[in-house]
Amino acid sequence: MKRLADIICGSIGLIISAPLWPIIALAIKLETLGPAIVKLDRVSGGRVIKVYKFRSMVDGAHDLKPKLKALNQRLDGPFFKIKHDPRLTKIGKIIRKFRLDEIPQFLNVLKGDLSLVGPRPHEPQEVIYYPWEYKHLILAKSGLTGLSQVSGASSLPFLKELELDSHYVQNRSGWMDAKIIAKTAAIMFFDPTAV
């Protein structure tokens, strides 16, 4: 049933967002060189997948990460976050604010790489630092949105994020998915700064 819901909702998401694709892609290409859509390594279902996103940073942003290590504000774990990341483009700041950069992930949902709702997908270099009691999250299918995403996302402490995602995996239900999707929509339309 969850897979069927993913296919239906993923298809609806693609149809509704279709008019935005060329507009966002053109805006990205007009501002900076590089592809409009990038494929990023993330872990989902016990394997490394390619997650699609509209590019919100300068081309080759990942290669600049080591040089910006001293600016990392996430000191409680392996995650990397800079509040005013110099790699972000002007268009990137806008599409990230409203989570428009994640629209291409509906393709991942249809492919079965991601679920509509699930644990937050992280990089292979990050999941190796999960404490043993949260290693089961590596085997779970990650989600386009999820409990940790609507509860503070990257502002959450490392272990709190894992705790929330673990709670979801162990207690997931159709009703919980519906509440998370509704909260995601509310944040996107009424309080995008909370994501």
C-alpha cells in the first residue's frame, strides 16, 4: 500500500510541478554555468542511490567542501551546514527556501529509490557515523519528506534527528504519513523558514 501511495502521489507531484521545471531550470542556467539538475549520492534502502535535485549551488560545490570545513556549524556530528553558505547561488537561496530544489525527487519516488515519507537521506560519508542503535536507518528507504524534516530538519542535533527518524521507522503508518505530508505542505506554503 505504501508503494502504491508513492506511485500515485509521486505522479501527482510531477504533474502539478511540471510547469515549474522549465522556469526553474532556465533561471539556474541564466545565473551560473553547469547543469540545472544534479545527481547526489545518498543512502536509501541499504544502498547508495543518485538523488535528483535542482542545482542550488555553484557547479562543483561538493569539491569546495573541504575548504569550508572551518565554517561548518554542525559540530555535534558528521553533518555539514553553513547558515550563509557561500556556495549558494541567488536562485538557489530562493528554491531552497521553498524546497523547490527537491521537486526532481518525485522521479526518485517513482523509480522506487525513495519513498514519499521516510528517514532523511544522507551521504554515504555521513551514515558511517551513525551510532549502532541507529544503524537500522541505513536499511530503511529514505523519504522525500519525513518526521525529522518537519521537526526542524538540519537545525536538529545529530542524535535527535536520528531519534525522530528511528521513531518513524518503528511506528510508521498511513495515518502518520498523512500527517507528515500535511505538515510538509503547511511549512512550504506558510512557514518555509522552518524547513
